Amino acid sequence: MTKIRFISLNVRGLNIPQKRRKALTDLHRQGGDIVFLQETHFRADAAPSLSSRFYSQSFYSIYDASKARGVAILLARHIPFTVIHQQQDANGRFLFVKGTLGNQKITLANIYLPNRGQCAELRSILSKLDKFREGLLICGGDFNVSLDSSREGVYPTPSVDDSLRGRFLHLLHKHQLVDGWRALNPTVRDYTFYSAVAHSYSRLDTFLIPHHQLTTLPDKS
């Protein structure tokens, strides 16, 4: 598969047109070919389009009960993707999109987990994903779990719940999923989230991939 840049971003609402335009422009400038967004906060009866001159295809999962949660997947205009099927979550927690990328069958899964009960929610989502997926699987999003131990990824104040992390990694192992970024960067410290309350950095976002498909990853990040 041709090298493609994936980006995952918690946008904390994109209902304001100016914020929406800025986000799409910034994602394009960062070279995002396939983009996973969390917390779009769109209303089911008034969801704006995220298709633009940069991104020609957009898929959504919207929380029906209120203007909260919500996830989206965007594909840049030059990405030769043809959709076959998609599955949305009425709770706005996940979105599965299956299709072909050139001659390769691929499944894209964007997940936004709550800040409590992450393992139970992920277990339910992965059970659905196992029935849906075909071909190469790219599963990413905001998991609300620090994927690194305190010595690996949190600075300056360790705030990792090692019990939660252990149960989460055990669940990933059961489904034969690995942290793609960490596989490429085994010794690097980097972060996706800063907690002003805990004064700590952590890596809550990543892309997961089946371990037998690790050879599809580029040689370096």
C-alpha cells in the first residue's frame, strides 16, 4: 500500500464554521491523507459537512441524544478509496468504514472511548468490529487510556493507572492488536494530551493494527 499519513485528533466540537475551516486547513497542512476526528459534537438533525476542497469524502457517527461525542473519518481528494459499507454507532462512540483503497480491501475504525469504563466499552466495540472488518484494518482514535507506563511516556507527573493500562493491553492482545506508533518508536517519548489538572502529559491517541499486518507500516514514523 502506498505510504499514507493518518492523523487522529480530538477536536472538541466543530459546529462553529470558522473553527471548522481552520481545522480542515491545519489538517491539510499537516499532510493528513486519512483523518480520524473525535468529539465533533454535531447534532443528528443539523450536522454540517466536513467535505472540502481538501477532503472529498467524509463519514460520520453522531450521538442521537444530544450535541456531544461524535466521530468522523475524512479522506483527502487524492486517496483512491471506494466505500463498500459503513457502520455508525447511535451513541457516537465509533465509526467503521469498509472499502477498497486502490486494489486493497481496507477497514477504517475510529473509536472514542469514555473516561470511565474504557475496557468494557472497547470490548463491546471490538466484538462488533470483528464481525465487520475485512482486509487491512486501521483502528484509531482517542482511547482515554495512557498506553505507556510512567517510565515510558508520562512527564513530569506520572498519572498512569497501571491496572487499567494492563487490562486494556490484555484486551488488545486478545484481539491481536498492537500499538502501531509504539511499534515504530519503541524508545521515543511523545504525547497527545496535556492535563492541566494533573499537570501531566500522556499518550491517549494512537492507531492500532493487527500484529500480522505490521509489515504494512512504514520503516519509520
